[in-house]
Amino acid sequence: MSMNLIFLGPPGAGKGTQAKKTVEQCSVPQLSTGDMLRAARKDGTALGKKAAGYMDSGKLVPDDLVVGIVKERIVRDDCSNGFILDGFPRTLGQAASLDRMLAEIDQKIDHVVDLVVDDEELVGRLTARRSCSACGNIYHLQFNPPPSPDTCECGKGLVQREDDNETTVRSRLEVYHSQTAPLQDHYEKQGLRRKIDGGGRGPDEVFSSIKEILG
Ligand code: AMP
């Protein structure tokens, strides 16, 4: 049975962490537009160069660029049993493009998992977030500390994302409220939104709520 999921929610709500847990549970790939764009930048592609300025200032990359990468990714073989969209769609325009691309391949979304967390908790989470560029592990310096502030369990160095400084985090939250939050209503009307309290509790507890939805 195929399972097509969207993980919605502000930056820092735990979309990536919960998507990784869901990948293990459902054996479907995680399609993170943020990760794809960061990879494009690292590889120095034309897309990566176009996206860089938007990402560094906490703004959204234009819809046509992001829609293009998802369109190309979603038709690959490993998505034939489903996928988890992590960080896409982020605007009503992207949601409309997604509906069109899914109709073309005769697919539909099953659940929109909406992780709700208040802004001050998000600022605290993001500014203390560290990740491993080798294995992808994500830590919080206080609540889920790595073996040492700059070393991952796998032994490699940890990095702080450039857009996780407080000024950029606050503009990413503003962008979320003005451009992405309208998607809550959009998917509520379609009967697809599953609201999950993502704040004040640990990742495993949040994941048990997600498992109840997935059945
Ligand atoms: P994320 O890792 O999901 O927090 O994304 C990091 C940055 O990548 C965002 O602040 C945006 O600049 C860009 N980005 C990721 N996904 C999208 C999207 N669906 N639409 C526009 N920009 C995106």
C-alpha cells in the first residue's frame, strides 16, 4: 500500500527528525527540499547558485525552482510506494503545483502531518541545533546533546547551519506565518490536515502521535 505524506510546520518543529523516524517505519523516502537545495549549493550547480541568496536571508526560494526539483524527484522508482515531503509545499502556489503533478501520475496525498510549536520554543531549538554533515545526525546542545559540542557520535565534526542564527531564524518564522501557515487551512478544507502538538515534549513522544495517524 502506498503512503504519500506531507510534513508541514514551521522551521525547527521537527519535520526532518520525525520524517526520518517515519522513513524507518514506512520504508518510503524522505524528500526534503531544504536538503536538496543545500546539496545543490554544495555541488555548485546553477540551481544552488540561484537559491543561495534566498536561503541565507531566510527567504523562500522562488516556486518554479523548488517545484522543478520535486517534480523530477517524485517520479523516481524509489517513490513508487510513497514518499514523505519534508518542507514542501511551503506556499499555496507550490501546493497547487503539487496537486497537478500528483494528478499526472495518478497519486494523491494521504495525510498532512502538521507539527505545531510556538515561536519562542522554535528560536531556542534552532539556535542550539547542530548537525553532522557526514551522517546527518541532528542534536540540540541542551536537550539532545552530542558527545562534545563539536563532535558527532560517528566521530565527525558538527556544524551549525548558516541560517540558524537568531536574526535569520526570526525572518524564517515571519515567512512561515505569512506564506506557509495558509496551507493549514488549505489542507484542513481537504480533510487531510492532522494537527500534532510538536512542542514541550521529546521526539519519541511526538512520533507516537504520528504512528497513531499512520495506523
Ligand atoms: P529547511 O531545511 O526546510 O528549513 O529549508 C532551508 C531553506 O531552503 C529555506 O529557508 C528556504 O530558503 C529554502 N527552501 C526549502 N524548501 C523550500 C520550499 N519548499 N520553498 C521555498 N524555499 C524552500
